[in-house]
Amino acid sequence: MSRVGLIERFFDDLPFEAGDPILTLGEGSTPLVHAPRLSERVGAEVHLKLEGMNPTGSFKDRGMCAAVSAAVKDGAKAVMCASTGNTAASAAAYATRGGLTGAVIVPSGKIATGKLAQSLMHGAKVIALDGNFDQALALTRELCERHPIALVNSVNPWRLEGQKTAAFELLEDLPTIDGLCIPVGNAGNVTAYWKGFQERGHDLYLYGFQAAGSAPLVEGKVVENPETVASAIRIGNPARWEEAVAAFRDSRGLVRAVTDDEILAAYRFLAGEEGVFCEPASAASVAGLLKYGPGDATTIACVLTGHGLKDPDNALRQSGSVLPCKPTIEAVEALVIGES
Ligand code: F0G
């Protein structure tokens, strides 16, 4: 049986109308997995929302199926976004699905290999900007004002509509949830989760985490030259700044910073101890929980926003090396059974 996409599943909660064109790649309905070792370490019941299990390997598919469906309905011929990689991969996939042209602008040399491969494979025009994400977004906004191109960054309200469904799924799987740990970059996702929880009348603590070198919301000012190993959240001027600040305030939550070392430690911990492989930006949610603790929350979900396979280069830098071996049983035995 084919998987029902999230627009169909949550049709009554979304501003689509009967007969609207609907694009789906089977997004949403991602696993929520208990994390026993993490729970023990932080002294709370912690679950991991595996958003890397979406069709293009990140949570972006939730918002993108909605935004590109709406673009098709509006008669758009092309969609465009600025991206640190995942939005680009998702936009490229759904644009293809909808028979539209896709163009993406990414900071040159600063997006993970898997995301670049995806965008190119799906046939998008990939523009490598000699600049950062914030500059790419400003240029994209300007271009979409000049030309009839649908902007599918999270400034597009359809993106938030699709992404809020993750909150609905969490409430179905974990009705007593009272804390959400989430990485924050352009701040669309945390805004969407809060919208989803509010629509269901459910309060909880929102704990957002930014990378220390790219933490404008924490510092309360734009970061001109954001830096972090977590390239997905290398953003200095989030588009959903005000909404995110309001969400943290209204939820009695907080937005705080985690260093690259803390992010990478959580990244290795999740892969090596929980068996869950996410990308570095996603691990910021767990790094923050490990660093600051659960506060008053007792039942927590950490949003693991993207799959570990997105970023093989960081993975190989953070893991052990392979064991070279001659093709004899003695050599294999020595390596498998031997001491070191
Ligand atoms: N985690 C991952 C893996 C991401 O790709 C992003 C954002 C975030 C977290 C932060 O989400 O921006 O809604 O606060 N990636 C965007 C992109 C910016 O272009 O792929 P946010």
C-alpha cells in the first residue's frame, strides 16, 4: 500500500480546497523513536523525531509539498529558493514532480555533498553564490519580485502550513509531550511547530538551539559572517526572526547556543550510542538538551531535521578509519577477532 502524503492526511488542517492539485512523494508520518541512553543521561523521557526519513531526507519536504502544490495551483512555471542545501534538494524534487522549472541559490562550497547531488540530479539550476545564505535569500527575494517565479523559502506561508503537521504527528504519538528541542537556522521550522501546537491547543516548552558562531537570536543581533560546522544552520539573519522570538516567549521556552564541539559530540553520540544517524545541524537539538538539561520538561522530543547521509564528509571526519586487509582467512580473523 502506498504511503499517504501529509496534505491528504491532514487535509482538514491545511488551506487547500477540494480539487486543488496536490503533489506528494509520500512525505510526513516519520518515525518517533525512544532514545534510552539519552533519556538516562538527561533524566527525562526523550524521543527522536526522525525527519530524515522524509523522501528527500529532511523535514523540508513537509513544507515543500505544500508550497509547490500551491505554486502549481497559481499557475507558476518556475520555483526558486535560497538554501543551505536541504531546501534546495526538496524544492528541486517537488519542482520536478510538478513539472516546474527549479532554480536554487546556495553558498558556494558551503553545502553538504549529498544535498548538492540531490539538487543536481533532480535537474534544478544550481547557482553557487560567492556569498552566504543571507545574501542568497535577499537576492532571491528581489529576483522573485522582478519575475513571475514562486519563492519557496519559508517566508512563503505554505511552507509553514506543511511543516506544522510535524507537531500534529508528535501529539498523536506522544500526547503528553511537554518539551521540544529543535535546531534553529532561518527559524521557519520552530515557527511552524509552534503554530501546529497552538492549533491543537497544546502548550509545551520550546527549546531552540543555534550554533554558537551563527546565533543571531541568542545574541539579539544580526551576525554578518556566520560560521559553523553545521552548514545547514549557518545563517546570520533569520527570515522568521520575530515569529520565532514570540514563540520562545509564549511557550516559556528559550533559544540558546551550542558550540561546534558540542554539536559534533552529540552527532557522534546519536550515531554511536542510539544508532541514529542525523546530520550535524540536527544534532544541535540533542547537544542543547545535553548541555542545558530538560528544565521543567519531562517528556521531550528532539527534532532530528536531516539524515546523516546528507553530509558524508563530516561523517568521515568524525568517525574511525577502515581496516585494510589481505584476502586470507588469517588476516580477516586477526582483524575481526584480534585485540585492537
Ligand atoms: N536542520 C536542518 C537539517 C536544516 O536544513 C535547517 C534549515 C534547519 C535545521 C533549520 O531550520 O531554517 O527552519 O530554522 N535549512 C534551510 C535550508 C535553511 O536552506 O535547507 P529553520
